[in-house]
Amino acid sequence: SQTIHQWPATLVQPVGSPLSLECTVEGTSNPNLYWYRQAAGRGLQLLFYSVGIGQISSEVPQNLSASRPQDRQFILSSKKLLLSDSGFYLCAWSITGLGTDTQYFGPGTRLTVL
Amino acid sequence: DAKTTQPTSMDCAEGRAANLPCNHSTISGNEYVYWYRQIHSQGPQYIIHGLKNNETNEMASLIITEDRKSSTLILPHATLRDTAVYYCIVRWSDMRFGAGTRLTVKP
């Protein structure tokens, strides 16, 4: 069966510090991968998605970047965090086929920027 | 620019069926209806999806109207652990969750 991991689970970082969040998927090959952010009490905002190694599409211009160095690894980064980067970061995966594109989410990373 | 509309909140008694409605009047012919839920501080959990026919799995049933402009998620015997925000999603290209329905199951 497929599983998705995210770490760390929680993170407190000072403004201006760098960020690296990691997401890995097990049990599937060539997944589509996604990074979302959820502000407190709000819906999910798509940040980045990738359909293959080295391929990244950005949905929202911002202080963040994403990379996909391996088939099942997706990394969210920032060189200098802003207060507004605080939120709940979720990674998701999907396999396109049969007309559906069901996404499966990881446990999330709660980031607090102080 | 939400593609679906759902009630903000609903209550349900434990052991009773919970029926969560969703309107998606702009749905296209090849678009699926997906349902997810999110328990506080956890990632969204996939529940079920469907295109035209009603669907059932171990978690829930999905009833889609014949014109596909609305659907209902049914949790047949709600438990306290079903308390969560339930999201109805139609267009993955939009890739946004709306506000969802906050379901509270009460003892």
C-alpha cells in the first residue's frame, strides 16, 4: 500500500531563517506531487505541483520554492522566512488515470514563524 | 471562485446517519465529485468519489443527482470520531478546498 511521509511534524523558526520541508511517498511510482498551505481556519491553497522529476509548477508567486530531486521526494524550501509563511503545510500525491485524479494527503507540517 | 457550495456547519446525533449536501451546478460532464474530511490538525482524508452513479465504500455513500448538479455524502452511523470538516471538491484544476461543512457528532 502507498504511504506518504512529511517531516518535521512541527517547526518553529525565526523570521529570516531558511526552511526545508520534506515529503516522501512509498509504494507507488511516478506520482504527481503537490504542496499546499492552509492558514488557520481556512481552506487549502495550492503552492506547487510536479508531474515528474525536476518538473515544478508554481501556482502562487511567493517566498517559497519547491524541488523534486527524486521520483518520490518533494521538498519545499525558503531562503528567508517571513511571518506570513506561518501555516500548515501539506504534501499530497496522486496517480493520473482512469479519468480520476484522487489526491492523498500527508500528515502535514505546522510551521510557526516568529 | 469556489466551485462548490456547502452548508457551514451541521450537527448529528451519534449513531444516526449524517447527510452532508453539496451543490456543484457548474460541473462538467467529465468531472468527478470528490469528498474529503479534515480532522483538526491533521491532513485531509480521502473519503469517496463518483462521476454519475451512486457510490459506496467502507466509510460512506455518495448520492449524485441525475443532473449532477448536487450530491450528498452519507455517513450511515456517525460516531464521535466523524467530527470533522467535510470538503466537497469538483474541479481539481482549481485545486482549492472551499470552506467545507463542519460536522459535529454529539453523544
